[in-house]
Amino acid sequence: MSYANSVVVLDFETTGLSPDMGDRAIEIGAVRIEQGVVIERFQELMNPGQRVSGFIEDYTGISNDMLKDAAPCEEVMERFAEFVGDGNLVAHNASFDKRFLDAEFARISRRYGGGFSCSLLAARRIFQDAPNHKLGTLVRYANIPSDGTFHRALYDSEMTVKVWMAMLDSINERYDWADVPFSAIQKLNKTPKKSVHQFLSKQSIRHSA
């Protein structure tokens, strides 16, 4: 069984919002955790073969000058595919990152063997009292130390790991459930918020029996 505390957490910076509109990845950052401990990191800029807009330069801090000597997306994504292997994947607002991962992997005819889960959807259910569920807000809500330098891929991945582990710790504290299966978080993310307590109570009893 694969557990939620052993995953690859990833984050993309991109030229825009949609690979369907021709947008490409410009940076990938990822952190591998095993049993809640960071054991490996991956970070690379990548040249998308097109200029990035002034808005994206300002938003990410990644300039066209920084990208001109970076390896092409295809080379970086080949290396990232090796890094990921068959691990389960997590991202904050995963629908965005999954679209870009799928699009970039399709260009090099690669696939990932693991599942995908979203820390934002999980946070909406586990941290229901948070003011909102943006990554920076959750970092503050969970009292996680931060220098506030968001919108670079590796830093956002590191912060997502800490929020993810804070959520797993919260489940353990409330439901005495230390080893949460990855599949349980995937199911939780589809559970209505009002039913979360009932879902986690039943799941923890079933898995500890």
C-alpha cells in the first residue's frame, strides 16, 4: 500500500495558464518525501522556445535572460520523468500542474505510473477554518515559518510539503490515524465538506482494525 506521507510534491512555473493555448513550462520544482522526511529535491529552469511576457517575469521572477541558456523543456522533462518514477504526485491546485505535466510528458512520450492528488482540495476539507486555501494563507494558518518568497517552483513545493504534512498530522491528532493511505486522501478530496468528519472517522477505524 502506498501512503500519503511518501510522495513527490511538484510545482510548475509556466508562460501562461493553459497548455491547450500553447503555454509551456519554464520551471519545475519537486520534493520527494518518504515517511514524511524530505529525501530528494529537483529544480530546473527550462527554455520553452518562446519569450515570456512581462507579467510572467514580474510574477515569477524568471526573466527571458534566465531562460535563454536553460535546457529545452524536453530535456528537463526527461530528467524529471526519471526523478518521479512511479511515485504518487501531489500539487497545490493540482488540476493546473497536472495539465502541464501531462502536456509536457506527452511531447516526449512519457507517462507517470503513480496517482495524483491535490493539497488545495485536501486543505478545504481538513483546514475548513482557514481564511482561504491559497498556499501562502495555509502556510500562515498552520504556523509554518516562511520568508514569503512564493512563485518559484522549488520554494512552493517545499511549502506545499509542509502544509501537506501539517494536514496529515492534523488527521493523526484528531482521528489517531498515523499511516493514511494515499488513496484515502484522493477519496477525501471528493467528499463533501460536511461529511469529512464521518468519512475520516470510518476510514481510520477500518484501517486500524
